[in-house]
Amino acid sequence: MTPAASRSVAQNKWVSKLMWRCGESVWSEREYWNIKNFTVKMDLGKVHIQLDNLFNGAKVLGKNINKFLNENMNLLVQDLKPGIELA
């Protein structure tokens, strides 16, 4: 993708569940939460991606990459989801 490339991502039904455990601490006479554990679980629903001007504008190659990404987006999301949730 070149710097002049455009892209769009459409996504619906993004559901996130955030959980954390914390304790209170006092520092400089102010109370703070001390986060001990933070967990994120997510479900992205349907995702559609459109990347333009891929491969210096090779339309056939760009069209096929976009088609491949969108037809396999659920597999890509499943593969990337654990790493994103840990980050």
C-alpha cells in the first residue's frame, strides 16, 4: 500500500467485555485505584474491509486481495483475536 492509498473498514455489532480487579491506594493524600488485572473479551460481528491502490494500483490484484480478505475475515478475526485481547 502506498502513502496515497485509501482504506475503509466497516464493522457492526462490536461487543466488548472489560473486566478488572483493583485495590485502593493512597498517594500524596489522594485515593487511587491500583489495577491488578485487566481482561478484554470481544466479538467483532461482521467486518468488511476495502483497501484501494494496492500494489501500485494493480486493479486485478487489489480486487482479489480485497475479495480474499472479506471472504475470510471471520477466520482472520478468530486468528488475531487472542493477541488483540492480550495486548
